[in-house]
Amino acid sequence: MTEAADRLAVQVYLGPRSYEVFIVSGRLAALAAYLEPWVESRASGSRRTRTAFVVTDRNVAALYAAPVRDSLESAGWRCAVHEIEPGEPSKCLGVAAVLYDRMVEFGADRHTVVFAVGGGVVGDLAGFVAATFARGVPCVQIPTSLLAMVDSSVGGKVGVNHPRAKNMIGAFHQPLGVLIDTATIDTLPDREYRAGLAEVVKYGMILDAEFFEFLEANVAGVNQREPGVLRRIIARSCRLKADVVEQDEHERTGLRAALNYGHTFAHALETLTGYGELLHGEAVSIGMACAARLAERKRLIDRAIVERQSRLLERLGLPTALAPAHAAAVSTDAVLAAIRHDKKSVGGRATFILPRRIGQVERFSDIDAEDVRAALDWEPSGPGE
């Protein structure tokens, strides 16, 4: 990680697909200045009229897509902005098809850059459209939610949901670069902010015990959105994810699978409750609690680690179990069936990432259904009560 007067920078080293993650504050209006080296090196070296297709959602458009458009147009770009409806239901093939139509109408070609301005739904959807339009066009990620900043904007995994499985349809498509403006966190609703913290806790659990301890010691600063604390947790989360992606870009060695800690349970819960009922980070928080209980049952960790993780999640305002209304509607048999349809399953056997200690996890694919069933403990706790 490097630091300049106006930014922190995390470099993602992937050979010809390498890129930078800039962490700034209040600098969206200067986007074009940050963008120029990325476009020169990767998108097109010519001085032809550049075209930008900006994807955002209705909540974000006026706040942040407008400054992005203004910055690009002032630098000579021809821009189109397309708004989608906020929320997980928009992350589907139907909305992707609408975006393809709009890009064709706009006259987009292989030099057009897609800009994803929004949270994880916008980033995944716009990135998927960029990966598949004209067999792949460049993309710049401008995440405006904490969850997207620390997770989905880095690493190149893009996609849309299938009605029976989250993120089942997708691709690997690395961005030209990522611009994270921490000022956008100021306008995040409390629930969405806290959902992003689940992925932050995840990094501590899977890779960095010292970072986990930092979070425990700075709960007040995290809850109050202190700028210095935010910059540190965002930068560290991006660095940890970049370290994994650099070693296993396409999830072939199994190392990148560690990033899915809690996600096997989480994706099943999101699917069964209807996309959007649970925010992704809320489902991940519950999923991590389930994964820790499963690890305890398999005698990989002791109860103290289960409780320590749950305590940190709950202090950050995150659920560790389904709320009663959802629990009554989601049977353990349905969860088990949904897990078998998870895209990471092989031969109908689910893959689970389980902790051996704080800061270390391993992948398991030989877990008995009864052990999984036992880990699905829906006794309410935390904000899910």
C-alpha cells in the first residue's frame, strides 16, 4: 500500500491485468485525473473521442453519478448514464439485457468504458455487462457502499443471480481500476453500512488475527464512522483481498475460496428469503455464525472462538441468526437443498470454508448433512431479534 497527499493506493498485481485501487475522500469530481493513466495503459492509447457508459441506481444517481458524469464530460468524454432500480432483484439477466440495448443505442463499441457507480449490485451487474458486451469492454469500479468498497469492487468477480442460486451466472473481468471515495459512506443508511462491516470482520477471521483484534479494540470508532478508522479498515481489507486474488485469480488453486467464508450458508439464505429481504452482509454475518458453529461441531475450534466472533458481529450491529419471521419460513431441509445448488458445490456436495483459529480457515467438502443441519441454529440474537 502506498500513500500520496490525496490518496491511499493498493496495487493489485495481475500481470497485464494489474490495476490500482485508489482510496480518496471527496474527490469524485476529480475522477478524470485519476482515470487518465488507466485508460492510456489499458483501454485505448489513441486520442479518439472516448465514450463512457455509466451504470448507477436511482438512489445513487443524483448524489454520485452526476459528479462522475460531469468530470468525464469536462475532460472530453461522451457519456450516457443509465439508472437501475436499487436492490438485489435488479441483479438479473433481464436488467442486463436492458443495459445491452441501451449500450447499442448509445453506439458503444469495444473502446467504451463502463463505469459502475453504486453498491455491490451495480458493480456486479455493470461488471458482468462489461465482461460480455462485444466480448468484453473495459470497466471502472466506483463503489459507494462499504460492502462494495471492501469486497465486490476488487478481484474481478462479476455476475447476476439465477432464481435458484445467487451469482450463478458470471465471469472474471478485472477492472481498469477502482476509485473508492470514503465520503460516500456519509450518506449510507445505517443498515447498509453495517452490512458492509460483515465482510470486514470476515477478513480478520480468514486471514489476519491482528486485524480482527484491531476491530475488537475500535468498535466505537467503527460504529461512529470515524474517517481515520474507516480509511484503515478499507485499505487493509482491500490489501488482504488483493493478496488472495493475486495468488488465485480464477479460483483454481482453492486459495481464493477462503473469501467465501460464511457465504455457502449466506447465499442459501438470500435465495430462500427472496433476494433483498436480507442484505448480503447480513446474510454473510449469519453465515459466519453458522460456519463457526459447524467448525466447533467438527472440533476444529473451541466455543470461545465461536463466541468471540459472534460478540464482535453483534457489537457492530449485525445479526448472528435469522429473525423469527424468516426462521419460521426457512426450513433446514430447504437450506440444505439450496446449499447443494450453490455454484461451488461439486457432485452435489457443498464446499464449506471453516475456521481453525482466528486468522486461518480451510476448505472442506466432506461435511455430513446432519452436521450442517446442527449448525443451522435459528435462535435469534443481536439486531435480528
